[in-house]
Amino acid sequence: MAKIPPFPGTSGKRAWRTAFDALRKLLANGDDTTQVFRIMRSLNVGDTANGYARLIATSDGGRMAYERVELAQRFADRAWVAGFAPGTVGAAYREFLATTGYSADGLVEVSRLDPAETDVFHPYAWMGRRTRDVHDIWHVLTGYKADETMGEACLVACSYAQTRGLGWAFIAGGAALKSLRATGGTLFAQAVREGYRNGRRAAWLLGEDYEALMHEPIDAARARLRIADPMLYRRAQSVLGARLASYASAQKERAQAALA
């Protein structure tokens, strides 16, 4: 089997110091999404290339790679998103946007560590953008809340199982460890571990045709993709309550109150 070539100009080395600095800032302020992308760039060495190779080896992946649809543009198309029938993945995504205030454009913006950055025209870079752009769709499919520390930690654990990108594991592990002190128990950490297990059991989500998936009834999609109901996560939500489930955001609020 031919060896997968690296992305041009990269060293293949992980930037651990940058990753630890970004994790410290992220756990101090769970809303500082820019730190997520600092960690991804520091630790996910070679994972996008591996994902691209896996994609083009699937029955539909070669076509999707050839077409190179930019999913952020599709998800940001309000008319397209407005057209999905009730009960579909697309309708659930529409509700997600309405309730969180998030947007596909916003995710693109925070992923650019330098405002002057532009999209790189390379297959691996396209695969990286694809991985970024489906993140909120994964929130919708898995049921993990996006505006909650625990929901994000569970989804990044699931994402590690799906992509094997070390950055995902780094964030999930850091959030779970800090939760032991922040919540005074293990429910948060148990939910994160469940996210990893559910990610391993699910079908490979990066291989999906998302333009087609958005039209699929969401319950049927979850069943087909073997996405399990996150029972430990829901139990932790119930026991911990909203404040402890979002302990990183609560830390930001306390810091801001102290400065007021």
C-alpha cells in the first residue's frame, strides 16, 4: 500500500506547548472556541490526510472528493436550510441554529486564527474544512448540547473515536479531569467516556453525503448510523444541573463578575 504523503510544508511534529496553553485557556473559558482550533492544529498531525485517504476509498467518497462541495457554504445558505421537511436532520439543524444563535459562518470565522487567512486549495485542507463544518451536524445527530461544557466534551470524545485526531482526545480528557474537581463527582467524566464509546460504535460519519443526509428523517438517520442515545449524558445533565454541566462557562462568568 502506498504511503500517504504529508501536507506540503509541514514538519509532522506536534506542538505540545501550544496545545497545553490553549487547553488552559479553553478550560478557563469554555466559550473561547478559538483555542479548540489552536489545539487541533497543534496535535492533529496527519489525521486529515488519513481521513481523506479513507474517504476516497469508500463507494461515494471519490465522487464527493472530486466535487469538493464546501459544506460551510451549504449550511450557511438560509434558503436551503429553510427548505427541509419537518422531522429531518436538516429541520433539526434549523432548530439548532435558531436556539443556539450559532451559524456555519461563525464556525468558519473562529477557526481562522488569523483574520487574513483564506481557504487553502488542497485536498487535505478541504477535508479539514469538511471535518470542521459537520461539527454542529454531529451535535444534532448525537444529542450533545453545543452551548454546554459537558455536551462539547462528550462530542469531542466522540470525534476522537471517529477521527483518531489526538487534539480531540486532549480536549475531552482535560475537560473530564477538571470536572472531577469542578463538579465534585464523576458523572461528567462518565458521560465523556460514553461519548467516546458511542463514537466507536457508530458508523464513520465523515464518509456521509451530508447534502443527502440533511433530507433524511433524523430517527432513521440515527438508527442507520448506529448513533446511540447518550443515557449517561442525560443522567449527568439531570443530576448536575445546567451550571455544573457548563462549569467552564460558569468560570468565565465568575471571573467577569469579579472584575465588575
